[in-house]
Amino acid sequence: MTERPERPLPLRSAIAAWKRRLLPRRDRGSAEVFRAFETAFGDGSRSRPVSFRRGVLLVEVESAAHFHELRNFARRASVERLNRAIGSPLVTEVSFRLASPPSPAGMPH
């Protein structure tokens, strides 16, 4: 008697299984932290996540005033807000940097 082939997996399940096998753990954490950033701070935020490594989220901030406020007064609250949005303590620290100003039209970077 011949064996029946396995039923095909739904595409979503196949991709999720592939990601679990091939992507490093920190990359999956990065995606989760970046989504949590959007949830916690909104799309209209004057800042954006840049990288996430070893529990440290690097956030780029558009204005010097906002950078100063976040770095000096909201760092701890940002960590708590992100971890609450994630549902686990993935973020141990948030580091901020000032974004480079956009170059004038027609000028190379």
C-alpha cells in the first residue's frame, strides 16, 4: 500500500515555521519590539526605532528638543511602556540619537 502525501501547510504556517528555523532570535525580537513601538508611540511619533540588540532599542529622534526630553526625562517610562505593549520584558534600555537633517533637494548625502 502506498503512503498518502502529507496535506500541504497553509502558506502562513509554512512561513512562520521557516522564520522560526532560519531567523536568529534577536531578529524576531526586533520585529516584535518595532511593532510594539508603533503601538506604544503611534505612527505620527517624532521618533522611530532603528535597531534592537541585546535588549537595547536605539531610537532616532527628529528634533533636538524632543531628543533632550526623551533622553533626560522619559527613558525609564519608555522602557516600561514598550514592555507593557510587548507583554514581556524584552527591552532593558532605550537609547536615543538625533536624526540627521534631510539634505537639500538635489544635494548628495
